Amino acid sequence: MRLAKTTFVAVTLAGLLAAPGAHAAIILNFFPASDFNANTSVMDAALGITGFTIDTFEQTALLPGLTISLSGGVTATTWTSLPNLFDAGVCGSLSVGAWDGTHAATNSITNLLNSCTTPTGLAALTTFNYAPGATSFGISLSNFQSVNPPSPQFAITNHELFVNGVDLGVLETLAGADWSPGIARNAYLRVDATGGSTITSVGFQNLATTGTLDFLAFDRFAIQQSSSVPEPGSLWLFICGATLVGVRLFRQPR
């Protein structure tokens, strides 16, 4: 598997609380648009998501446990299924670059466009929630009209990244050279949890609060669900406890 060019490690309070005594961290792995491949098996291997559970957004039903929340600029809404299928090619030369199939999830409150040039009904914050928790979480990003680096079409705003509700900083800065702004495939993001922590939400926020909000598209959602096997530290404590109980039982008068 090819390693991502840009990797960012963030030690979070939520992660530390989830794994006492362990070095819990959230690792961000960014992959450039050049890793896109129409052969999804080849692409998944490059992105490190082979064997993950995938939602292609080619149907309105979402994966069990997945919900999508939209807020800011719209009435706060949480989708348990997509309200509509968004055709990534609907806008001709301004079409969004899909990462699989022909559809995507967006930050439009209806998951449709009322206009290809000045869309409205866009959420400032789009959050993907996965209730069971995941050790790895992947998603493709398209159509982000960044200010820095500037989009060649419409430089509207940069974007903030949130993992488990924690602000990790500006998406474009975190992605570095792997980011390609504009009406195109921008990058693929894979978030990994370590030290026994899990990922329950990943959010993307338009930093611009006035004027036209940026229309964002997401595709190839991938999760690797957390294992029920205890972490080494927890397993060791369990073994020690079981051993002490056994010794006490053995020493009891018969």
C-alpha cells in the first residue's frame, strides 16, 4: 500500500479519555486526486481502505449507524437517509468529480442543486456521524472552492476540519501538497484512531460566514469498524485480575 504524502497526528482530549494510560491519537492521511482510479479495487488499495465497509451514495439508504448532519445557514437537519440522489454530472462543465459511480452526498439541504452557478440552501457545517465508532474513517472530497490555495474557478472560502467534535484546523493547510482546489476531485481523507480511541464523527465547515456558501460534495465513504477485542492494556488488567482471583480461591481453606 502506498503511504499518503501528507500525514497529520493530533492527540485529542476525547481520544485520551477513551483510552486511559494509552497514547491515543487521531491520524489524518491525505491522498491526492491522482490516486483516483475507475478501478475501485486498485484505488482502494492506494487509499488504504481495502476491506472497509463502503457507502457509494448511489442509493438513498445510508449504511447502518451512519447519519449526516447539516447546520449553519439552513434549518439544522440530520439525515438518516439521503433526501435525494445527487447526480454529480448534472452541471455539465461545472460538474462535481465523483470518486465512484455517478452520485455523491452534498451540503445541500435537499441533496440537489437549484442552480449550478449560484446554489442556495447550503449548510455551513456538514458532519458525518457513525454511531458504532470506527477505527478508520475515509471520505472523498470534491468541489471545495478554496481561497488558499486559490481555486481556479471560484475562490470562496477555506474549510475547517472537525473530528469527534474537536477542531483540528484548516483542511487545506492540513492536506498540504495533496490538496487540489476547485471544481474537481480535491483529495481523499482517511482518519485513523489509535490507542483504543474511536472515530464517531467527522465534520467539514465553510469558514466564510457571509455571502455565498461553498457547495461541497462527498463520496466513497469508508469505515473500518472498531474491534471488540480489548486493547493490550485492558487485556493485561483482565489477566492480572483473573490471576489474583484464582490465587485467592486456591488459598482458601478446604
